[in-house]
Amino acid sequence: MKKIIFFIATVFLLGTNCFAQNESKFKSLKDNLDKNATATQHPKKGIDPKTWMDRGKFFHEAYNVNVGFMRFGLAASDLKLFFMGKDPLQILSSEVGGILKETYEYNQINVFFENGFLKSWEETKKVADNALSEAVKAYQKAAELDEKGKNTKKINEAYKAISNDLETRFFNEYTLYLDGNPSKVKEAYNTALERIEVNRLLGISDTSYYFYAGFMAYAISEKDNSMWQQTIVNLTKALELGFREEEERKGQIYELLFNAHINIGDSAKALSYAQTGFQLYPNYDGLMYNLINYYIWTNETHKTLEYLEQAVARDSKNPLLLFSYGRVLEEFNETEKSLAAYNAAIDLDPDFFDAYFNKAVLFYNTAVKMMEEADEERVQAVYEAKMEKVFDEFAKAIPHMEKAYSIKPNDVLTMETLRSLYFRLRTKFPEMEAKYHEVSKKLGKEE
């Protein structure tokens, strides 16, 4: 998948519990969780809301023991404060593209900095796996047993705190994913779903996180086709709830839905999303390119040309776009305009193989048509005059095909076309004879 990057809000969330990194705290929490697990099986304690409130609290503390004080943008010089003055086991440093990258390694967590400020982190040792989801389950059980609702306020406060932790965790996982850890994409997806569920318990429709869940499902789908449907489910829900993107990305959700439906084979639905999105956000180029690609796939050349003209008007410095425009213009026999588009593409990219190749083929095909017309001529003198023009037209193709050959010297089709050109012109231009034999030999066709 091409990488699609959405805005990561700078989240300055300072954990309410700044636990020191030490084995005693780990052991204390593990002991509390073990005792609590036993209590949940007790005939009386197991039906007491307090037992489950404690369980939720212990799991939440277990999650925060490593990361409760983490906040994006924390200065490296301040990190030691949260470790009670403790230095990391080691600091690994490197410079990439002028950016200083540092990894502070502690017993239970690695913290990553860029130019002296915290960017992300990764735990290496946890008190408990899935601590936040276990905390939510415990609070749900407490609410179920709390028939009089005495703990409702505390439970909701806990949900809010967990929701904030899930937000921070999501952006951290997404950052790690962008920094080259592919396993984090699935974790970020699951965290988005957890955040949706916790906010549902609070009576909140978390519109943004339906988008984030869909976005991460989209990233997973590039290697796992089973996830396209989850992409669609979550992004569609985000739209239903009125999700609105940041100004510079308005329309992206329709582009994602277009591609997801293409991948599940529903081209009609894909087109409807592209058209709707383009009507709403005509300045979002991604949707225009979706429509261009769609009409190319369906061979609807008039529609393709319509959107290509708009695209070129917006972005006249895009060589690939100009090349595509030239190809479609050829289908409408707009030879001069097509040549102009190819020339413009070459001006922007002097090594644009396809533009040189297609330009040469355009001259070649024109010459073939002229030759067919000449063959119908009955007057010898007129025939010969027309054939002179045919040879001139074939000759126009040679420098462009030779340039394409210089860019891709092993491209078989290019060599075959050059061989044909040299053969046709070897009588009129004797120097073509040697070139004909040279290419024939390279193709293995020299007798």
C-alpha cells in the first residue's frame, strides 16, 4: 500500500500515577492481582462489586506502572525525574537525515527520542498483558453487580481515564508503525476498537476512532484481504456519525472507501464513493485520480479524458499525469495535443522512458497509416511522392525510440521496434543497415 499519513495530535497527557521503575512495584501489583483473582472465585467476595472495583484498579495501575508518565514531547533531560533520578541502562544514538535519534533503555521499557524530545516508547516487560482491556472487564463486572449504582460515578471516572490511556497508546503504536515496526499496525487497530468500546460504555459515539480503526484496517488489508470488510465497516460508520477530516485531508475517507470496495470487487460501490467524495471535495486530488483510474479500467475514454483535463489543469508539473493525458488524446486522434503532452512530460523528466517510447510509436503508427493510403494509389509518381513522406515519418520515430533504448537497453519491445524501423529505412538511409544488423544480433535474430 502506498503509505497514507493522517495527523497525529500532540497529546500532552501526564499520568496521574507516576510509578517508579522498580521490581518491588511490579511484585506488589502482581501479588495484588493474584490475591484478587482468588477473591473473585470466593462465594461472597466474588459477588461483591468492591472485589471487581479493586481488580479494575489493579489492572489499570499495572498498565500505568511503565507508561503512566509518558507524554509526547517530553524532554530527554526531564525523563530521569520520573525514574527517581535513575539513569537508563544504556543510550543508543544515531543520526538519520540530520535528526538525532536516541533510545533510552531501561529494565522494563525503551524510550525513543528525536532531537531530544520523546517520540514513542515500547515496553519490554509488563506486569500483565492486556491490562487495560482486563480493567474494563473488571469494571463492567462491578457495574453488573452494583445493583444500586453506588459505584457508577467511580466506574465512569475509571472509564474516562482508561479512554485517555487508550488514546495515548493508539498514537504511540501508530508512531512505532510509521517508524518501521509493522506489527504495531494490528495493535493500533485493536486499540482503536477498545477506545470505541470504552466510549460506548460512557455513552459517547467516538467518531474519530471509527475512522482510525478503518484506517488501520486498511493498512492491514494490504497483506490480509480478510480485513477489507473491516475497513469498510469502520469507515462507513465514521461517515454515518458525521466524521469530518482536517482541511488538507478532506476527502481521504472517500478515497479509502473507493479502494476498499475495488479490492472486494464492488466497483459500482467504489465509483459511488469516488463520485460523492469528488462532489464534496473537488480539490482533493486523490479522488480525481481514483476516477481517472476507474475510467481507464472500464475503458470509458471520454470520462477519462474529462478528469485528466481537470487534473492536468491543476497539476501541469506532473510528468506521469501528462503522459497519461497524451495516451488518452491519442485515442481521440489528437496527435498534436498528444505530442505536446509527451514533450511536456519529457521536459519535466528527461529520462521518462514511456514518454519517449510512446512518442516514437505515435510517429510509427502515423507512418503506417500513410503507407496504407499510399498503397491504394494507382499513379506511380503520386505513390512515390507519398512514400517519401512515409519514410520521413518513420525517420521521425527513430531518435525517440533510440532514446528509449538508451534508457532501457534490454527492453525487447523497444529493440523489436527499432529493428523494424531500421529495416524499413535501410534502403533510403544506408547507415541504418549496420544498426539493423546490430539490433538483430542482440535479439538473436541475425542470420
